[in-house]
Amino acid sequence: MSLIHALVARGSTILAEHQAGERDFSQATQAILSKIPPNNSKLTYVWEQYLFHYISEGGSTYLVMADDSAGRRMPFTFLAELQQKFTSFPSASTSLSSPPAYALQGTFGPVIAQLMNTYNTAPPTDELARAQSELAQVKDIMVQNVEQILSRGERIELLVDKTDTMASQATAFRRGARTVRRSMWWKNKRVVGLSVVVALVLFWIIIAQFCGAGLNHCGSN
């Protein structure tokens, strides 16, 4: 429970209040109301582990007691909404005169109780907190997008590495192919040369059988 005790007062006279806890803080609230100056002001009083926040405007005082853990933004947001509800309340004009204590307790007390219950269970997000939440969401989206870009960059780099490797392999293959072609060309030349030599030897052997080894018989004929 963040908000414990809230009230609306005219000067030091309490018009309506609601207390969520069991402990009685009437003495502390009366002491604080007596110290609030008549001019418009906004301030926080510290008492034990509790904080008393108030807004004083137009002769009316809107005060709420809260735990220290509630901070200041949420209680003052509550007071601003409490002030708006009170100024638009039909019986609020009674506070312009000199009403008796708790003159609006029966009519406006339930409004304070309902508003306190709302802020204690599911406080509405004020503009600053909403902006911070949206900023945090945008930051998460940006981080996610950056991570996707980095991941895509890693894949691109990997693809480039693979392309470079394939290009190197293709160059080595072309060099190897040229070497093989040269080797095959020389082998072919050697085979052709050897074939010519064998053919000449065979031709000489055939001629030698008819003309003799020195081809003398053919010459004499």
C-alpha cells in the first residue's frame, strides 16, 4: 500500500478524507495543515518513515500521506487528479465559505477512497513515465534491429569469405589445367615423334629385306 491517508481541507478544516490503514494520523495531519501557508504552494513533509505531500491552491489544500517507497511523482499525480475531481465536484462550492469539519465527508469521501484504491492497485501511468516506457521500447527495438544488422553483416562476411575461397580454388584449377594441357601437348609431341621414328625404322627394315642392309642390291638393279 503506497497511499495511506488523503484529505481535502479548507485552511486547517478537513472537508473530506479517507484513511486506508488502521493507524490514526489525525494528529500529524492537523499539525501539517496548521503549518501550510495561505498562498499557493506545493511541498513534502517528512514524518517518521512517511511523507506528507500537499498542493495548496485557491484556499483549498489537497494532502496525501504515502510510504517513502512511493517517491514523489506518483503521489503528486494523485493530488493533481484529486484536485481536478474536487474542483469539478458539485458540492465543492461549499468550501468557499466557512464550512464545518467533514462537511463533504459523505459525498466526496467515497471519491477519495475510490481514487486512492485505484492508485494503490493499478496507478495510471503519468506522462513522464509513459515517455520513459516508450523510450525503453524504442531502445529495445533499436537494439534488436542492430543485432539483426550485425547478424546479417556476419552472414555477408561469411559469404564473401566463401566467394574468395571459391575464386582462389578456380584460379588454382585454371593453373592446374594449363599445366596438364602443356604436359599432354608434350606427351603428344613425343608420341608423334616416336611414331615417326618407328615408322622410319619399319620402312627401313622392309626396304632392307629386298635391297640388303646397305641398300646395295636395289642400287645395282
